[in-house]
Amino acid sequence: MKIVLSSLFVSLIFVTSGAQAEVVRTERNMSLELANQIAAVGVAACQEKGYAVAVTVVDRDGSVRAVQRADNAGPHTLDSSRAKAYTSASAKNSTLAMMEAAQKNPAAANLVYMPGFLLLGGGVPIKAGNEVIGAVGIGGAPGGHLDEQCALAALDKIKDALK
């Protein structure tokens, strides 16, 4: 009996020590410099097309890191860009894809009732490799699909910084 208890105790120690090694995680996140760069490039990408927008960049947890609002952008663009960025970071998906899924799938349609979520195009995850480190949200172009095009153009311009 002592041998059985001893071996169970030793096994428990190894299992516990293995679990403790996984308790501390390392996660990548973006710097303030990168967030500001993405916001500036996002505003510029939309301005090139004649759109006055607001751009919000959030980190992996959905916390705001940078915001820029173009001259003549409406005041509502701040809230929409933040909500799109938060939604995208939270779901690790583009808000346009989520909107389309919610329109086709009755179970996903309830996402519109999640506090802080905005299912309109313009929110795009920011990835370093395959890891989502945040999201960019753009609001103010005459359609969410156009906001998303600007967000994708902005991320394309800074893609080397995300390697």
C-alpha cells in the first residue's frame, strides 16, 4: 500500500509541475508607435479615396491604443471605428465577415445584441504571423465595405512591421 501511495504522490508532483509550466504565457502585442502608424495610414488610405474617416486601433484585448479622426469626419465616426476595432479584436475576425455570417445564420444574428459589438464592415484583425495582436476599425466611408478596403490597404502598407 505504501508503494502505491508513494507512486501516486510522485505522479501527482510531475503532473502538477507540468501544469505550472503552462500557467505563465507569452503573448505578442503592438507598440504605441505601431498603433499610431496604422491609424495614420488608415486615415490616409481613405483620404486618397475622398473619405473623411476616424480610425481606431486596439490591442489584442480590445483596449484603445490609437485614434485619429480626419478633418471633416463626422463625430459618429469615432464611436463606430472603436466598436468595429473592438468587435474585430474580440472575435479575431473581420466585422464584414461577421455581419455577413449573422445575416445568413439565425444563431449568429444575436451577436448584434452583444454590448460593444458592431457588425458593420470596417473592422479588421491585425496579425503578427498567425497571431492576432489587435485590430483596426474604420468608420466614415459611405459603406462598411469601403471602410474595410481602407483598413486592408493600411495593413498592407505596414505589413513589413508585422513580421
